Amino acid sequence: MVSIELKRDRLLMRWKQQKYEWIIEPRYWRNPILWSLLLLVFPLFISGYPNILTMVTMANLYAAITIPLALQMTGTGRMNFGPQFYLGLGGYTSALLNLHLGFTPFFTLLATILICLIIALLLSPITWIAKGLYFSLITLILPLALLDLTYIFSDLFKGEVGLMGMDPIISLGRVTWNYVAYYYFSVFLMLLFLLVAEKISHSRFGLTMASINENEDVALMMGVNVNKYKVFYYVFPSILTGIIGWFIVHTFRTFAGVTYLPLDFMIKMLIIVMIGGRASVYGMIPGAYFVCFLEEILRSIGTSNYFVFPLVLIITLVILPRGEGLYGLYHKRHPRDYFPVMRVRRE
Amino acid sequence: MLTIKNVTKRFGGLTAVNNISFSIKENEIIGLIGPNGAGKTTLLNLLCGIYKVDSGSIRFQGKEITHLAPNQICHIGISRTYQIPQPFDAMTAIGGVTVAVINGKKRENMTLSDAGLNASYFLEFVGLFGKRDTLAKDLTLYELRMLELARALATSPKLLLLDEAMAGLNPGEAAKALDMVWSAQEQFGVTILWIEHVMKVIMKAADRLVVLQYGEKIDEGKPETVMSNERVIEAYLGGKDAEN
């Protein structure tokens, strides 16, 4: 028969020959299936509140932007201050192609990937030549330049108003159902990116990536083809970010550079990276959810929000243990897990 | 094995390495000595491709390596250690060596765990196996030097360049390190080019010595004969008068 027994640190359950155990301390709950299930069941309870559903969808998208960003920061060994550049690029590519040339969402996805690939490849040499602070400065300027372009050619890009009326990926007839469907799409994208980033960072390539983040010159002496790796880790996450732009275009059906390209969006992304767990890929999800919820809660207090929001974030950053962010609360780190050190300035 | 021919390297107006030629035979230990600023480390950096040679040629096993990138030079079998240890701070000892195992040589179908096993062999060899899960920033200087050696050996080199492997070690540790270098030569069959300031160690270890001063080679030969050369004594001690 089933017998349940409470040990010091775990709950034991025996049934015939089988034994199941459940460790009580939350940071040992490392079951990915559990968390994925939570993400999948969660919207069914809140489907009546579209604003919360939209917020959570946005949190998923933030996580899906920051997971490749974390990969990029370790892989190139540099802080990218403009991850939203490729978001804007992907968004505008798919929106314009859809509106003016009538591409279906599937073909705009292909076009987005292609355009992001080409632009990222053209820009990737900056990972070789820009040392120290300059990589961060260059990447900081790129999205702002794109934003200016959308103002200058406002006939095409519709400047501050933004583009509207793109084809949706899926249309279920009822608005609520659509919101739930978009939520599931965003979860799918997030988990897909997480899986890819996880597989990369826990393979031999991930170890090489860590060595590049630690010391490029020594890595080069140990036979790592640093230039090739840096191009890959610049281009691949850029494409993933572009895909999020495509997703935003075809779900929210409106895309304006003003929302995604300015500095405050970038700061939000970098805060998620730091608060989630200093560029460890799992940390991005709690980081994104934390920032989104905080924003939603503080919105009610009016203008003092602009003061309280950063204050809360700073306090959170300071009190989180060992500088490992929110993920550090949950995950007990094995010494062999590489935990990246982020430096803005490099030799 | 390695032939250096009329190699010159200038930094602006300063000629750091001037017209140096010598060659290294297989399974030799060559000591490269000279006073501070003689161009020893510059020569080493030229050999591993960090700096590009201005004129002259470097040939390794009959192949020109003057214009290869550092990672390609590592792949054909030249590996080095650093004068100031440069570990991967946030990585464990075994992590750093595993990076060298994976990337040092083309190894098809080597998984991460295979590479970890191989790396633990090198750590065991230098006596750091017990510290495999310690972060590199927490190691002592001696352990860091040994980690550097393990990392260099893990790329499976034919020629090992040691840059002041003994600097900052106490006599006991230096003796251990010397034994380590000898057994490395024996076990892995590496040829060693060794820059050293501790004369006692290099006199004991080296088969031949090459002496540099102001970027020029002033002598080459067996340690005893080199040490009786007047120019070498002058370079090191400042002439015969200085002794009195």
C-alpha cells in the first residue's frame, strides 16, 4: 500500500516496489517539468483578466530576449548595451514585408531570420576590433540610430505612431482565446530559447565560451578560435532576438520603434540580466517575471513610480545572496558550474 | 625541430629582438637567459604568434609558422605558460584544463565528460587532483604555476615554452617544480624552451643555454662553457670589477 513518511529533509512515498521522494527545501526543487507545467496551467486561472495575461506574455518575451542576451554576453565576453536593435530590426522587417508586400507570417519569419543574419554578420567584426568600453558604446548607439531612421523616413516606418494591422499568427475568433494562445506561443518561444541556450552552455562549446569570457588572449593560446566563436555568439543570439520582434508584430499587431528601441527598454533588459542571476540562462525567467510584476504593481502609485521602481531594483540587487540574483535563491551552485563574471571594461 | 633564423622585432624605435638565430633539437631542454629587458619574453611571444615577426623566419618541424595565428600555432604543437599566471579566475582548476584538452588539438567525437577525464589525468600529473573543484582564484602561486603547466601539457604540445616557471617559488617548491618539468619531458616527450632567472635551477636542468642581451644573442652552448664566457659574466654581474 501507499505509505508516506516524513524524513528530516524529504517526504518519502512508497508504493509497492517504487519509491518517490520529495525534497522539502525549495531550492532543491529542480524539476523542469514541474515549472513548465506551472507555466502551462497558470493562464487557465487568469484567462478572465486579459491585462494580467498580457503582462505575463510580455514577461515571457522579456525572458526570451534576455536568454540569448546572456548567451551573447558570455560568448563574446562583452556587455551588449543594445539587444533591442535586432528586436526593432526583426519587427520592422516582418511588419513592412507583411503590410506592403503581403508576406504571410511564415515568410516574414524567414525574411526576419535572413535580414538579422546578414546585418549581424556585417556588424560582427565589432566584436574583434572594439575593446574595452567601445563595444558597449557601439551597441548602445545602434538602436538609437535605428530609432532616428524611423523618424527620418516616417512615411515608411510611421515614426512615433508605429505600424498597425499586420496579419495575426493565429485567430481563434474570441479575443480571450487569442490572448491565451499568444501566451502559449510566448512560453513555447521562451522554453525553446532556454533549451537551446542550456544545451550550448552545458556542452564543450559552453566551456569554451566561458574561457572566452574569462580571458580571450589565454583562450587563444590554448587553441580556441576566438574570432569564430565571437562571431557565432554575436550572430546567433541576434537572430533569436529578431524572432521575438517578428512575434510581437504578428501577435500584438502593432509595432512602434518608440516602444522598443529607446534606452529605458535596454535598461530593463540589463536589469533583468543582473537581477535574474548575472547571465545564467535560467535566471532570466524569474528576473523577467519579477521586473514585470514590479512594474505592474508600482504603476498604481503614479509618478513616484519613476523613483520607487529603480530604488526597489537597487535594494533587490544588494540584498540578493552572493550576487547570484534571484536564481541564486533557488539553485545551489556546484563549483563546477561556471558562473559568469560580467565586466563592462575589458583590456 | 624549431629553427629561428634572423628574427627581428621592433616596437617603434626600440629593437626588442635583433637578428637572433638558433635552433632546437628534439627532446632538448634549452635555457633562455638574460638580464631584464633582454627580449626573452618578446621572443617567446613571437614564437607563439602573439606578436608578428618584422623580418626573419621561424620554422617548426620544417613548416613556416611566422604568419600563423596563435590558435593555429597551438594546434601544430607549441604551447606556453605565462610569467604571471593567467588562470580563468571564475572557473575550477579542472575546467581550465578541460578547455585546453578540448581546443588544444583536433579531437573528433570527444565529449565533455571524456575531456574532463583526460583533464583530470593532467591535474593528477601535476599533483592538483585534490584541488580540481577549487576556483582558480583561490589557488596559491605554486598551484597556479602547476595549473599553468597542466593546461599547457593538456594541449598535447611537442614544444613547451616555459616563461619563468620558478619565479616566486620557495626552494622546496622550486625543486618540486623542476622534478615536474623533468618528468613531463620524460612522459610526454616534449621539447622545452625555458626562460629562467633562477640560475641554480636552469644550470641543472638545461642541456644548452642561449644568452640574450639588449635583444641580441651573445652566447650559446653548454651551461658550463656559457657561464665562463666573459661577455655573459659582464651582462649578468657588470664586469670583472664588480666582483671585487
